[in-house]
Amino acid sequence: MPIDSFVDHRLDPAAWAHSLGVSKEACALVLDADLIDLHIDTEDACLMFGYDPAKRHRGLKNGTPFFGQVDFPRLLEGSYTGVVWDLTANPLIGAGRRRERMLGNLAAAAERIEAYPERLRLVRTAADYRRARAEGKLAFWLSVQGGNAFACGLEDLDRIPRDLVCRVTLVHLTNSQLGGTSSPLRLRARGLSGYGRQFVEALQERRILVDLAHIHPRGFWDALETADPRWPVIVSHTGVNGVRPYWRNLDDRQIRAVADRGGVVGIIYHRQFLEPGFWWRCRVDRVADHLEHIVRVGGEDVAALGSDYDGSIVPPRGLADPTEQPRLVQKLLDRGFSEGRIRKILGTNWLRVLEAVRPG
């Protein structure tokens, strides 16, 4: 089956700007920039519920909760050039089954993307991305959320298909043999285990990016102490405590530490992590607040987008799905952000990190 039809806004950017209530400049910038989201969870809905990403789904005006926010037509219509397509480990099954399940899920995700070669391209490196971009294809990197998917033993890391997996989030919403989560669901707070430290080293040896989203602060600092400082680490999807103090968000010291390693911090689009107080009123402005704070604390080279679309989130009003990203760009323009700084946030900061670890 082909991908459902979508509006190519390159044919009439002014109409897109009018429909979103933004300037032509904002839409022109989105249409020309590298627009890359560091964390999208749609594949989990495909695997669990049979969600069809090739079909255009009708979302709610103010944001569909939990999943149904992303599909291939809306990514293409939003003029995205790349996405990091995440697969989540299941902590409720045994380690051996978890590994085999993840290997099968990675293969299924790759097959799903490669079924549409006229529009989509599965990529591994920065060079792969540049080729896809030149051909007008939407690039997909695959990544694993929950290092416990490959945590039976260090020899198990050799089972990770390095030609597919560009990044691994060490922990997710539960503690594991690798270390502790930041989630309130944890049984007790703890840092990285000795095995977790070995896991970090092994990932870097294999040129797989270490993602410190979801990790407990003790584990965050353990990972940085362990990681080779020559290679960047990232936090793919998070908020910041400087705007919204919350268990899930980074403090300023953590932001500066990622910046010092040459990494990036992707801002999440979940209302509860963005907005203090009456978070259900959260609007697109709040994402801009978090990005602005990162730039202020860590510099413009560290800020990025990590929406967590389809990751059981409720997106802010004005960013219901990928077709509405010019509204965020407009907010950044209104705050005096230069075009160059906005391009970095939209994608080139991530590409710089990828170039350092996986050039081609």
C-alpha cells in the first residue's frame, strides 16, 4: 500500500503560513532547514496496536493524547527531513526473551520503513542522511529506549545490529541491572551499576550514542564519569528544571555537562514536563521557554527537538502534530533568535553530534 497523500507546502508556503497563523518567514525556514526530531515513539503503537503509519490519521485540534500524533504523511507534510524512530524495551519479560523481542522489533521497523523507498530512507550515519536529504527522502534512524533490551551480558552487546541502532537510552521508566531511573516508579534511587558502567563503555566502542534521558541524576553523573570524553553524550527528550522543576527534567549543571561534552539536549513536548501549575493550559510558548533556557545555560549548540510524539504524551496547544512546527519557529523568531540559531535547534546540532560519532 502507498503512503496516503499529503500537502506539499513547498508549492504554496504562504497558504501554510496563513493556515497556522504564522509569518511566511517561519514557514520558509522550516521548508529549507534540516528538521529533525530526536525521539518519536510511533513504532511502539505499530507493534502493540497495529497502528498504520502510512495512513494519515485525524488528530484532535488541541493534541491527541498518548498516541496517534505522528504518521508518515504528516511527517512529510511538516517538511521533516529526519526522525529518530524509537523502540522501547519491555521490562516485564525475561532478559533473553526481551533481547529476542527487540531484535525482531528492530527488523520489523526497518522493513516498515524500507517498504516506501520512494519517500523514506533508513539511515545509519551522517553521510547516509545527507544522501537521503539530497534525494528528497525522509531519513529514519532507529534507536532503542531501555538498554536492558541488551543487558544479558556484555557479550550480548555483539547482538546489537550496529548497522541499525544509532543510539541507546540506558534506562527507561524502571530500574534495571544497568542502573536507576528518574521515574517515581523506581523502587529506590541509585546510580549506574558496575555492569552499567561497562555497558556505557561498550556502547561507545561500538559507536552507538549514549542517551541519558530517563536516568536518575546519580546515574547521569556516573555515566559521564565513565564515558570517554572524546565522544558526545545526549539527552534525547526532556524538560529543564529552570523552567519547570520536575523529576523528569534536567538541572542547569546537567545541561552544562552535556554541552561541555559536545552533546545535545532535545526538548520534550509533554505538557506536564513543560508547564508548572495548570499544565493542561500549556501552549507552544512553553517549548520555546525550555529551548531558550538551554541556550542561556549551555549555549546555542546544545539545544534540539525531542518531542516524544506518540510516547504517551499530551502535546502543548499549537504543536498537536508534525504539521504545526512553524508555530514553534515563529515563537523563536519573535524572541529574536537568529535564523542560524534556529537552524541549529531544528537539526544541525544533532547532525554535528552524529558526524562526530558516525560520520559515514
